[in-house]
Amino acid sequence: KNLSDYKHYAPKTTFETWMLNNITCHIESKIVPQHWTANTVTILGNIPMVFAGCVAIYQGGVTYHDQYDHLPSWVFFLAAGSFLWFSWFDIMDG
């Protein structure tokens, strides 16, 4: 019974508060249609992560045993950018 009554709450970090007040509120109010649910926003946030993962597999293969197999540096920047995109959309969906 205690487990079903438990509700997790964590205060927003300084970065999340700044993002909500300065960036995502403008995106949510002006760009995102009002009829979209939070799940739609989450799915849109995940698309770049899937794309970056597919690019990493295409560029580096599925095994990394050989010392000469390495990913180009731009793949890591793509992954970082997709993670940032995901973080923004995760903040927006609540």
C-alpha cells in the first residue's frame, strides 16, 4: 500500500528552471501544437537519439574489438547534440 501511495518528487535544477523560463516555454507556446500530448513530445525527443545510434553503428560497425576501428569525431558531436535535443524535449514534456 505504501508503494502505491508514493509519489516521487524532485525539485528542478537551476538548468531546468532556466531552460523552462527562457527557452522551452517559448517553444511550447508558439511552435508545439496544443493538441499534442506529452508522449508526442517524448517521441520527438527520442528520434535524434535513434538516428545517432544508427549512424554510430553504420560508421563503426557492431563490434569494436580491433584497435583500428574507431568512430569519426563528428559522430560523438552528433550523439552529444542528439542528447541535448532529447534533454530539451524531456524538460518540455514534464
